Amino acid sequence: MEVHNVYLGVLDHLDAAGVRYAVLHGWESLAKGDVSDIDLIVSFHDLSRVESALRECYRILNVFQYEAASFGFVLSPREGDPSSTLVADFSTDYRWRGRIFFTDEELLQSRQRWLGYWVAGPAQEFAYLLVKKIYEKGTIPAQQRTRIEQLAQCLGPEAEGSVFRLFGRLRGKRLIDWIRHQRWTQIEAHVPELRQCLRRQILKRDYLNPLRYWKAEIGRVWTRWCHPSGLSVVVAGVHGKEEMTLVRGLQSIPHAFRRIVTLETAPPPNGRSSQASSLRRVHQLLRSALTSQIRLRMLVVRSALVILKGNNCDLLGNGNRKNTLSRLIRYLIPKADLVFTIGAPGSPLSSQEQGSVRELTKGTHQPLGRQQVVVLNHRLPEEQFSRDAREALADFLCRRYAAYRHLWFPGQTFAAHIK
């Protein structure tokens, strides 16, 4: 079948790799190309195979681990501008806020072919949409309302059985009546009550369900804190038009980050060189450095791209003091993962100025634990200058993922801890 959009191309690669998957909902919009991402359930035994297939066909710029069993891959074509990206979400079960509602086998059961691709069965789609929209989202858009009504009518008594199992017989009977009579306002007004029903029914069927959820969740949170999906970069020695062009280039890789934040470096406090003013200055430096460190860490943990304009070392002022306090302040000052600058005559980097960004950044010149420096050629046209900055950022993201992918996908035994 001819591929209509990049998301159908992802499904073709999964089919070729022999992955058991199913599109959970919205495949009509998917075929039209009217989607911003794609939600898939895959067998947990095939998760490593999914990752391998994606690495063979795309550059993986980032991975968002939403839940212990849910991953969002930010993909870019192997050849071409990294501004062309897509997001593919893969889950090996459906879990949210302390409960595991469906396993992979439950959601893959009765999957069926649609235009050559695997999609969820009607009963699985119906149950999944109800839980996701009520428990996770708290609201049901018009398109999903129509789909739920169609599925309830199509499934008949099977829809009732599914609702009774999820919400209990008393609340379930009322909910299925609301659905059939299109009383969506009443459903949304009773969302808190319906959420409680979902939580209770899970415990009745499986009292160890929350324990399994939180055991995996603690590991996910710790990994996210130690290896954030966000990134901090410094734009140093670049001013005026070149600075604006560089920042626009860094901001033009869609989906790679949840948000983009630009932070200005605060100038060092001024004051007379008296003991009292020195103590106040040290206090201000410590407070500023610690606050900046915490704020930056929280932003990158929440998958933000933080652009630090200026040199953070300026917070220490002039001089090269080697006392303990100076080293402490320098330690607390946030360190960027990546530094963008322009080569200048007489600088240590000027010999690289004529090189392209691809030549400067290919390979791993330094361990990823150290600060990376990218030198841009400001003599290039504005469009190429921006593209080079974008390509350097994408290259760094790819190398970072390659260095840390073992944390999420060490092999076929990966998913054992999340079941």
C-alpha cells in the first residue's frame, strides 16, 4: 500500500520487524495524515525489537518515558533537515496515576487488520477510550464521544459487560445509559466519582496492582532525574542578529522538547570592597547560584530546552580566586550540556572556524558527561548558519541517546521489571 504520511511509514517498519502492535484509536485520522502523533500498544516482549527497528530507520533525537511502560520516541529522517520530526508513542500496557488498567495481551486481543495495518478490536478500543478519557483526561472531546457511542451500539451487551467490569454494576449501569442517551454533560460532571469506581474495581480484581505500579514508577522517576530528557545550552560570545538567528535555529526542531525556555544570565552584584559588602555579595552569589541550579534542573527534568544567554561564569566576577567559597559557588553555578559560540581571531577555537558544524560535531570528541562546544562559522549565510546550529543540536541529541539507551532498552529482558 502507498504510504500517505510518515506515521504509516512507522507502521510499515514495525510490520517488517515482526512486531505485535495495534493502533489504539483514531486510525481514520491517521490514514488522512490528520494527527500530531501515534499511540500504539505493543507486546512487551517486542519492545526492544521496536527500538531496534526505529534506530535502523530513523535518528532518535529523544525519548520521553511517560510511565514505566510508555515511551514517546522523537524521530527524524536519517537524511534531511532535523526540523522534520515525528512522535511515536509505544506502551506495553495502560497505566496511570497509581493503577495498571490493561495489560498488553488484553489490548492486543482481537486486534484486526485495517487497510493493511493492525488496529485494536472494538471491545478493546471501547474500554480503552472510556478509561483514558475519564480517568486520565477528565473530559471527552466531541470526536471521542461519537466514537464511544458507535462502539457501544455495535458491541451491544458486550459493551455493558465491559462497563460493569470497569466501574461496577451500579455505576456501570448508569454510565452505559448516559452513553446511549448522549448525556455527556452528566458524565463529565461525575468524573471524580467515576474515577473512584475505576480505582476500587481494580483493587477488587487485583489488590497488588498499586504495588506493581509504584515499584516501577519509583525506578522511572529516579532514572528521569539522573538522566533528564531536557537539555541546557549556552549561547556565548554571540550578539545581535547572529544571536537571534542562532536561537531561532535551536528552537526549530519540533517535538524534541516539551517546552523551550530562554534564561538571561544575571550580572554579578556591585558594591564597595568592604567586608560587609563582600559578605552580602557572597550571600547573593550563593543564593543566586543555588536558585539557578534548582530551577535549571527542574526544567530539564521536565523535558525543557533551556537556552542560557551569556556566560554563567560571570556570576563570579573578575579575578581567579581559589578559595573554598569560590569553588563552592562555581560548583553550584549551572553547567550547560552544550555551548554554542563563534570562532574569533586569537581564540583557541579559531582554527576550526572555517569547518562545517557536521565536521566539528561528528563522532564523540568528549565524554557526554563533559561540556560540549560547537563553533559556528558566522560568515555563512543566515539560513545555513541556522541550519548548522540545528544540525549540531540534533547530532548531540542522537549521540546522547546512543550513550544512554541501555537505561531503557538493555535487551529482550527489559520489560521484566514493569510486569
